[in-house]
Amino acid sequence: NAGVTQTPKFRVLKTGQSMTLLCAQDMNHEYMYWYRQDPGMGLRLIHYSVGEGTTAKGEVPDGYNVSRLKKQNFLLGLESAAPSQTSVYFCASSYPNPVNAATQETQYFGPGTRLLVL
Amino acid sequence: EDQVTQSPEALRLQEGESSSLNCSYTVSGLRGLFWYRQDPGKGPEFLFTLYSAGEEKEKERLKATLTKKESFLHITAPKPEDSATYLCAAVIYNQGGKLIFGQGTELSVKP
């Protein structure tokens, strides 16, 4: 199993350009998440999905859109990139425990995408 | 407001010098407390999950504990390969499994 993979690994954009980050997981997980990590700010949730066809906003959703057309894929889109979106983006996935609702399955993270917006 | 705070921000140890990292949390309803390790240029790697006060988990030189207000990651006789950033995160009930992360503690272990 590859686990969680992200493409691309690194990208440079000019202000106003658009791009899509792809996250794929082969663990049959229901839940998927997109985070950004900035120095001094920690990991912050952008958007998440609790199943195919469903998405929800996280802590910092502005300027981003997402889609979950297939269970194994979660796409993060930047329609008009801004320098403030320079960051490292991480995707994660998890499977909610169907037996005990009081426990939460581990989130597994991808290797990250480094984005520089000039 | 739900919040997770880690201290110290950075910790330098000599090889073999034991210490502890702190993670304090103020959340509306804790469902679980996670510890991750992150190496430079890589994604967070899962270490432990703690679900209730008094719970402890161990892995090699690491031991995580949980109280009603904070969690500790104890490092016993660390080695240089333990150098990394350690992240803690809280998951809250009825929030779709979202993790609220602390800012991390950067650990450096010198030989």
C-alpha cells in the first residue's frame, strides 16, 4: 500500500494563477482532510470530507475549493493564487471507527506539497 | 475557543538526557489526544492516541500520558535519531474527526 500520496511535490505559481493539488489514498478511508502548515502557525485545517461527494469548511477555507468525486481522491483547488497561500500543504485520511463511536481512528498524512506563490 | 498549546517551542538535549514535552488543551469535548512526529520535509507520522485521563502509552524511548487538562510526552535517554518536531492534536466530539494542532516542539538531541 502506498498510503497517502500527494502531487505535485513542489510548485511555483505567479499571483493570479490557478492550480489543483491532488491527494490519493489507497486505504479505503472515508474521511479526508487538507491542512496547511506555516512557520509559527502549526497545522491548520482548510477543508475536509466525511465521504464521497461531501465536503465541509475547516478553519481557513477562504481562497480554496475542494472536490471529492471519488472516495480515494480529494482535490484542493486554488482559483487565483495569492502570496499569502505560500505554504506547505498536507493531505490526511482516516476511517471512523464503526464499532466504538467514542474512539477516533488515526489520521495518516501524505508527504506534503510545497507551494510558492510569487 | 478550542485551543491546543505546546511547550517548550524548542528543546535541546544531550544524548541520554531525559525530559518531557507538554501539551495543554482547552476544548469543548475531548474525544482523543494524538501525538505525531514530524521530520524536516516530511508529513507528520503517528505516534500515539490517548482517550481518557490516566491513560499511558509507550513506544521505545517515548511515553505519552494524559490528564484532564494536558498531555506529556516523556523521552527517556534520547538518541540523536529522536530529533524531530513533535506535534500534539486534539479531536473533538461531533466535529467530523477534525484535529486541532498545537504549534509543535522542536527537539534536538546532540551526541
